[in-house]
Amino acid sequence: MNKTESRKDEHVKVSLEKDVTAEHNYWDDIILVHNALPELNKNDIDLSTKLFGKKLGAPIIISSMTGGYEQAKEINENLAAAAEKYQIGMGVGSQRAALEKSDLKETYGIIKNYDIPLRFANIGASQLIMWGPKKTLENAKKMIDMINADVFIVCLNFLQEVVMPEGESNAKGVLDGIKKLSEQLNKPVIVKESGAGISYDVAKKLSKTKIAGVDVGGLGGTSFAAIEHFRAKIKDDKLHERGGKTFWNWGIPTPTSILQVGDAMNWKVPIIATGGIRNGLDAAKALVLGADSAGIARALLKPATDGKKETLYEVGAIIKELRATMYLVGADNISKMPDIDWTITGENLWI
């Protein structure tokens, strides 16, 4: 196992064994207004939607999590089975490892064996700078072919890069790299944060490119700074252990990021709400705030390591909870969710 494989393995193990979530989950502060007279039958609710031209059985995305080491193949296969059964979208982790070591391709490519309606390829944004425009385009096509992807993700993971010993904190020129890739690639390109959120100002800059959507990836769920804190602690690396702790709760809350990105981009491109979504109620709240779909990662990681049955159960439960929430607010289809009344409560008046 090389250094990249070892790091990816450690990320998953730490995520499973330690509490690496942000100290506050901001979805708990969003309250949907109960409709005591919903005037509809639960079984008549239509969860289907379209995203990037593909029809989904529910507005749920299994967010990019892993790949690039041996055990990831089974995790991705279990997730792919659930994506097929419920006809929802799925992403994979950064595919750089498979570009560098071809025998790792199957840890990602296993999802090609499943009928998934919407697949997301994925690479970290710093690679755009290191590769340059020509090589970026070439490698993007390779990553798309690796999983038969419909959409290509550029992941803005600079919080993780800056607290990680192996981090590549190269951000100068990333916006131009995104602009060029979105103009040249023959697939939709979206930008995704990985736990620190996207602000109004950043979304305004992205609105001047040809990107097809944004995954806000906000604060409230898994903290990659927390993961790096524990990785450093295991290695007795005091400096990076401290850095991970310092930036544990850095970022823009996911609900805030949805509203800011939507306003900045005039709600003209799809928004995926990833960051702290644990269940179907959280997913429903994201849709009410204006997101087009909800991305879920951490809540599915343990089931995906336990087995296919456990993964199918968890995804099924999330979708059942989403349907129940729609029933309780009186929405019989996804398009009506942004019209539902909501309020904010608690001491965390962050919105």
C-alpha cells in the first residue's frame, strides 16, 4: 500500500472510529412548519426529480466518499447497489490515485456494474493547477470513462489540504482552471466544497464560468480538520494535531451556504446540499431552503462498510423519512418544497 492508499484508508478508519463531526449541526436549527391538514395521501407523493438531465427516483445523492485503496471497492459496490435500487445519484472519491496506479481503477469502476442514473467523477481543485489545462482535460476524460460519469466534480478541499501533512495548498489559478475546464469538457462540470461551505462572493465568481451546478458542502457534518487532527494524533504529530483542532469548526453552515449560493447565482443552476445531512428530515429541510437535491456521506459510510443489506436499509429509511416529511408539510411533489414555510430557532442565529 503506497502513501496515497494508506492516507485514504486512514481517512475512512478515523471517520468510523472517532467522532469527527462539527460541534453543531445547523439543520437542527431549521424548523419546518407542520401542516395539520395536508390534504393528500402519503402514497401519492412523487419523490422523482430531474438533475443534470437525468431522472432520479428521489432527490438524494450519495456523496463522493472514497476509492483508491483495496477496501474501497466493497464500500463503493454497496453504495452503488443502493443507488441502483432507489435510482439516486452517486459520486466517488478523488480519482487521482487510479490515474497514478492503474490497478486501483476497479475500486471506483465497480460502480459501472450497476444501473445508477447519475454518476459523478471527482478530482481535487489543486490538481488543476499542478496539471495545467491540457493535462487536466485529458485526465478528466479518463476519470469520466473510469466510472461512465455523467458529471465531473472539481472539489474545493483547501481546508483539508492546509491542515494535512501531505496537503497541496495550491489555490492560485484555480478559478481560471475551473473556467477553462467547464468550457472545454463535454460533460457538465460542477464545483463542490468538502465541509467548509461556499459563500456569496465565491458563488458570484463561479457564476461567471460555465459550471453546471454547485455542491455547497457546508459546515455541520464531517470535519476534515477533525479527521486530520486524529490522524496526526495517531502519528504523534503534535503540530498537525493542533492545526486540526484549531480549524475543527471552520466554515459556513450548510443552510447559510445554500441561501448565499442561490442568491448569488440567481437560482439558475442546480444546488446540491451536502454537509451534515443525517436523515430524510434534514434532506427535506435542504429542499425547502432551495436546494435541488441533498448529498449524504457520513450517514452512509458505516452501513457501506457493514454490508449491502445495511446500506440498502439506511438509504431506504432516509427516503421513507423524506416522504413522511413531505406528507407532514403538505407537499405532494418535490417542486412544491421551496414554497413550504420554515423558521429558525435556538441560540445559533447564524443565517
